[in-house]
Amino acid sequence: MVGNWLKKVYAAGERIKAAIRKRATKEELAQSKYVSCCVGLVSKSDLSSNFHCCPHCQKHFKITPDQRFRYLFDNGVYETFKTPRVADDPLHFVAAKRYIDQLKSARTKTKLDCAMLVSSGEINKIKCTAVASDFSFMGASIEQNEGESVLFAAMHSIENKQPLIIVAQGGGMRMQASMLSLSQMPRTTLAINEVKAAGLPYIVIMSDPVAGGITASYAMLGDIHIAEPGATVAFAGKRVISGTVNEELPPGFQLSEAVLDAGFIDRICHRKNLNEEIGKLLSILLKKNSISTEEINETSEDTQQISKTA
């Protein structure tokens, strides 16, 4: 009897192991035609036709910088720039994997030199400089090359007298670069200050997630702060805060909706409306006449709030 019982337990364990081995890998999931969301499986073609948002619950999925720029600029027309590069891994950081190998893997995966891409295009016929991050590149974390991208974008904005738009996304400063990563916080802050000193608008779009040193630097320096629905906007993570204050925190307190109520950001905007929304904001900030009087009157309360912010 005992022997039969042990055999049954062993057989059940083997079936569980086999089921786990059959689970799809990340590579297989990436090649699939579907993603998982609120109603189960949603086809990637449906996402693509809805600005990479779930057609049912409107969850905003992460997108690449090129996809971001196609949605952001007029008619999806823009040009990208090759930004300065610095030496890789000067600290020769090694953990479970060598940092230099992690960089090579991220570059192969994303076809980018770093987590950021800089571009220029028109929004409401206003020429702009924009920066976007790729979360697939080591969680869009920041080190020297990303810092150089922000500095390049700021200089391009000033030299060409263009408003600067940064899509802030990422978990913060990259630990593998240690102090070299942390030093990008004051560097990017000084660069943004130069843009403001030149009298040029600086708008920040927050896409899930924005955290750590990104929140503590260029993401919070905008003239206007716009977040996508459901985006996490935080400095420290929920578990870190909960462990520090030794209290249970309310659900969703770091999501953009709660952050808006707390006055931390200015507005929430669906991805499909960002081109129109930012076009109106730039027209007001630059005192352009490219939006009609009727539109301004219809949004008079928003206009007054924006004017006070500017």
C-alpha cells in the first residue's frame, strides 16, 4: 500500500515537471500572435491598430521608441539621430553575468546602442526634439550612454530652437554603472535647465513605469507633466515604502490616477490623443496661432491652468 502511494506521488510530480517544461519561453511568447490581458488573449494586430492599447480595458502596453515616435509626430514622420557613445563597462562589473555581456544582449535584442533614442519631427506643425526609451533595453535604466542621449537632445533643442519632449520610462539608474550612473542625474538636470534658460518648452510624458533616479531628475522638471493611464509614477517601490513605514499601502497609490489627484502630475492622456494634446499645449506655450479661438474657448479652464504652470 505504501509503495503504491509513493508511486502515485512520484508520477504526479513527474507530470507537474513535464507541464512546467512545456511552458512557453520568453522567445516563444515574443513570436506569438497574441498577448494576455483582461479578457484573456488579445491579438497583436488588434493592439497595433489601437496604439498598442488593449481594445477592451485600454491598458497601455510598452512600445519601442520608433513606435512611440510614429504615434507622437504628425503623420508618423520623423528623423532619428546617432548620439555620442562612451566606453562600455569601465568598472568591469560582474554579477551573475558580466555587464558587458548584458549590454551586448540588450543591443542585439533591441537593435539600439542604448536604452534611449533621440528624434525630431513636427507636432501640430511645430518642429520638436523628442527622446523615448525602450524598456526592453535593461528596463530602460540609465547610465552614461543614456545621459549622453539626453544631453544631445537638449543641445539639439537649443541649437534649433525646438521644444523638447522626453518620454520618461524606466526603473532608475543602472546599478552596474554605480556612481557613473548616478552622476547622470545632475548632468541631465543641468541640461534641462539650459533648455528652460533658452525659453523653450519642456514637456514630459510618463509611460509605465517611471521610478528611482529618473523620477528624481529629468522626469520631474517639465513645464507640463503628462502621464499615460495606469502608469506607475514613483521614486521608491511599494514594497520598499511599506517595509520602511511598516504599514500596508493602499492599492494603486502609485498609479497615474492617484498621482494626479495628489498634484504630482498635470494631466493624464490616452496614447492616441498625445499628438493633439501636446500640439495644443505647445501652441499655447509658444503663443502660436495654430489652434482656433473656438478650441481655446472650449478648453478655457485647461488653458488657464496651463498658463499658470508656464
